[in-house]
Amino acid sequence: MTKYMISFPSGAMQFAPEEFDDVVRESHEVIREAKAAGVYVFGGGVNEEVPPVRVSADGTVTPGHYPQTGDLFGGYTIIEAPTRADAESWAARIAAACRCPQELREFGYDPES
């Protein structure tokens, strides 16, 4: 099966403050369903309070992200699905729960991972 990343940037979620509990409940429910279906691999959000660094092969640590990439913040879910259509279906369910469109990316196959 192919692994997919479903993600959205910080600030993309649009809902009224009184909907917060519903968003949390619905998004957790989708994740529980993905786990029960056996497609869930990993999920979480980037800790925006910890600044990124780049680590070179010699161990040198340089503050910041790659200049050509921009900030990488938001929520991420990794799933393993039999078809792209299945991955799109899970992305749609997450989009509904999180109240924002999701970006879907396919990981390249690596027999060692």
C-alpha cells in the first residue's frame, strides 16, 4: 500500500469559537476511525513554539528552515491506503472535521521503509 500525507497550514481552519469542541470531537473521531480501519500511521501538528534548525552532515546546527521553503507549520496525518481514491476519501473526512481543505501528497515507494 502507498503512504500519503494529509496536511493543512496553520490558520487554515475557519470556524466560530463556539464550534471548537465540535471540531476537536469530530477530528478525533475521524482519527479513531482511520485507526480502526488500519490506515492510520501517524499524525500530529508541528510545535510552532520550537524554531526549526538545519543539521549538516558534520553536526553543525544552523537556525531556521531552508530559505526556499517557507515555514512548515500546521497539522499532518500520515495514512497508508490501497488506492489514491481511498486516500482522497480520508482527506475529505479530515477536511470536514477540521473545517478546511487538506493537501494530499503521495510518498514515493522505498522498499527499505
